[in-house]
Amino acid sequence: MASIVMKSVKFYRDIPGFYSLITRGISSSQTDKASEGWWSKLLHVRTIDPGKDSHSRLLSDVELVYELQIHDIKPDSTELYLKGYEQWVHHVHEKIKDTSLVGSWKVLVGDQDQVVHIWRYSGYAAAHKAMETYHTDTELQKLQNDRVKLIRNRENQLMLAFSYWGHPEAQKRDCNYEMRSYVLKPGTMIEWGNVWARGITFRKSHAVAGFFSQIGQLYMVHHIWGYQDLQKRKEVREEVWRQPGWDDCVAHTVPLIREMRSRWLTPNSFSPIL
């Protein structure tokens, strides 16, 4: 464990409280086990037993299914693309039951000329029905054919929401958003969920949504946070490092990560989350 944490020093050495993280993160497993009951009682966290059910059933509490769409737009086509996508959203809401747009954002920092959309379906049957309709309805097909001419690359995932994050709802925050995406080592999703069920309590006021993938890139997690601006993001992240226990959360999750990235987002005019 110590060697794995030390290999991650180069990513975190400039973060306030990092060296406290290292000291506490290498503590013995006996100490961790002794404190588990205390943490659970204090924060009212349900401990997840990986032997009782599938990971999805243990980490997510309802049948709602989410689709993440990431589209790379031709640099001169963003406005035309967004106009067409807004029409697509309107027609989908009219034609397909149990399907709704959760949020839509442009990427300002990260992958340039990129747009992120998140849709919600009432279950896998609803997701399957919606995808069939996308490819059979004449109006939707025309809008999709017009849209793909403006796109350089596109990908999607089907996801579930972590139960301890709750489900994102339409709201006006008047802020920007950060989407942090993590590719985890296979077999570590339950451990990630256990640690973050405690870690989310440190930053609940800025938490917007948390998902884990089911189809597409597997063992992938997406956390979405809301901040007034970049300066506020800096202040919030520095403040959380001064709270006892946050360094433990990072110390236990860093070794689970194979890859990570961050996108700084601004909502599109038709996004239910603004």
C-alpha cells in the first residue's frame, strides 16, 4: 500500500494537507477496522458487503438508468449543433415516455469543442425502447442525420447513480460545473463506493451527481460538482483539505485509480440543470 501511495505523490504533492494524507493513508489495517464502526455510526453510512449481491445492486438503490453522451463538434459548427440538439430534446420529450434530459453542457476547459449530455430512463426496458425509437422515428432520424454531419467523434455509456449521491434534478444553480471522470482498477468499485459514501459528506453542498458505468467503458466513475467560478472551486477544494478525515478518503481512493480527467463545463441554454 505504501509504495502505491508514494507513486501518486507527483499528482498530489502541491495539494494542501498532502503529507498528512500520506502519513494517515499508510496506517495499519487493524486501525482501519477498529474505526469502521465509529465512522459508520457517526456518518450513518451503510457498509456494503460485496458478497451478497451484484455490485450494481449494492451501489445503486433504484432502477433508473442514465446515458452519458459525449460529442466532439467541428470547431465552426457548435451553434448549429446546439440548435439542432435542442430540437432533438423537444421531440424526444414529446415522443418517448419515461425518458428525460438531465443536463447538457459545453466543455470550457478540457476537451475543446466538446459537448456533454446526460439522459435518464425509467429502467433498462425504457432505455431499450428509447434507443429503438431514435433509429425508427422519421423526425428523430432526420435530426440525427443532420447532427452527425457536425460531429467529429461521439461516444456514450449507460450508467447507474450511486445511492449515496442521490439523483440529479432540474435546478438553477447559476454556476459552472466540473465533471471528474475516473477509470478504476477492475474489482475495486465496491471499495470506491464504501470510501466515497463517507467522503461525500465533506462536500455535499457542491455535489450534483455521481455515476458508475454499466455499458461502454467499464469500471468508470463520473462525479459532477457545481462551483460559482474557478476561484470558488479553488477555495472549496483547499477548505476541504483542512477538514479531518478528507485526507483519509483520498488516501484510500488514489490507489484504486488507473486514469483520471477533469472537464470544466458551462450549461447549455436548454439544460434542466443550469
